[in-house]
Amino acid sequence: MKQVTLKVKKREKLGKETAKKIRREGFIPAILYGKGIDPTPLTIKYSDFEKIYKRYKGEALIYTLEFENGVITRKQAILKEIQRHPVTDMVIHVDFQAIEEGKPIEIKVPLEFVGKPIGLTKGGVLEIMLHEITIECLPKDIPDKIVVDISSLDVGDNLHVADIKVPENIKIVDRPEETVVTIVAEEAPEEEGATSKTTE
């Protein structure tokens, strides 16, 4: 799994007005939380975060948060949530969850679908319901992605979470019955005027 370093600063002042000021200065309010540690408010340089996020978009990452307040300390974490502005789509807040070495953690991992479903050759349409799944494993075992072969799917077939194969050291957290991919029959176009009513 890829690891990246991100410089952060501990944030002393809280509140909406402080958060607005931080954003105006080109930073993002953030928080680091996890088992056995107190929630720690942070600030991140917007350009630093966006550079990493755009480069590795869709990939699961381990962040090494490098604190710049006085003596430099480091803490490993995963990205748990990003909040964006509803109009501008700019990042306005980021949540990190600290990693405990040797302790399992839940994380969302992208799915990569391979193979051409046989149902597509019969006029079927591929519909993807889930592009990522939540797994639980040790930090060292987190995969960059999970590959799913969908070549055997025919028209009317569904692939569920329970059908996804993962190594024994990884546990899938999502509901087994949840649909991941389905092949639906393409609807035939209605003949022009077939459903229209004539009026006198």
C-alpha cells in the first residue's frame, strides 16, 4: 500500500470563525482521532493536500502526518472523510484516523473490475453499484485495490459482496447481500405510436 507524507500543524483555536480564517489563508481545518488518543485539531496546507489527493485519487493511502509545531513528530493515519463546499466543491474539512501498529483497522478500498461480461455480447448493460468496499485488516495488509473478475456474468446475473474473493488476512465489512455489479437486459425501444392514443 502506498504511503505519503503530509505536513500538518496542531490547531489551538477552534470555532467557525477560526475555521473561516484558516481557509482564507490557504489551509484546511482537519482533525486526527483514534483509539487511545485525544482528538487533535490540525491545519493542512490546501495545496499540499490537493496535490496528494489528485495524484492518488481512488487509491487507499497511509498518511504519515508530520507535525511542525516545535519538535517534529510523526503519526500514521488513514483518510476517513472529506467535506467539500456544496457550491465550489473545495475541501473545507478533513478527518484522519490514527493507525495503531499491529491493530486491525477499517478502510474503504477501491474495486477494479476486469474481464468483459458475456452478457454484454447479448445486448446486456453493465451497471456498477459499488466502486469500493470497506475491509478490516492490519495496516501492513491494506491492498491498493481489490480486483474483481466479472467476465462470467450473463444477462440477469448479479455479483454480490459475498462473491468477492479476498485473502484470509482481510475481512470484508460490508453486507454480504449487497449488490456490487449487475447485468441488465437492454430495453427495446417502443415502436413509434405504439402507445399513443388517437383522438377524433
